[in-house]
Amino acid sequence: MKEKKEIKRDLLDKFRAIGAEAGDTLPGKWLEAVYLPRLSSEEKKLFKKAVQELVAIGILEPVEGADLNLRLTGKGEHLLYGSESARSLREAETSREWFEFSGNET
């Protein structure tokens, strides 16, 4: 059985997998046709709580309409990619050779 934390991770991983940015939504009907049918009735209750928590802390927003969907916020985008950007910059800096030629060597 999935825990609430796993459900949150599944949702955020899906946004990451599609390269979502702030304002982007999940692929049409993905929640209803693909994700939710795989969950048990207990997991569906946890899904609702997980979504409520992600919305309450400003990571996701519900999308108005007939279909169930979610939108990534700016805060959510930063959560998904902010640390990755910092990490890749840090890796680029540390991967530079410790000795650099200045052009004045003879």
C-alpha cells in the first residue's frame, strides 16, 4: 500500500518527468485514467489528503473544470528544479581542473 508521502512523490515526479514549469498542468486525464485507477480505496483517501497538503503549502493548485487536474506553482517549480540547478552549478565549478593556464606560461 502506498503511503501519503509516496503519493506526493508520484505527483511531483510526474511533473518533473514532463519538464513542467510554473503554470503547467498534468497531461489531460492522466490522474483519472492512469493514476487513480491503480490506487486502492484507502490509497485514494490518502491521495485526497496528499493533494490537499500540496495545495495548502502552495506547491500545486487545483484546476477548475470538469476533469480532475493539478497545476504546478512557482514554488512547486522551485522545489522540483531549484536544488538541481544549484547542484549542477556546484558540480560544474568543482569539475574544473584545479590548474588553469593563464597564457603567460613559458
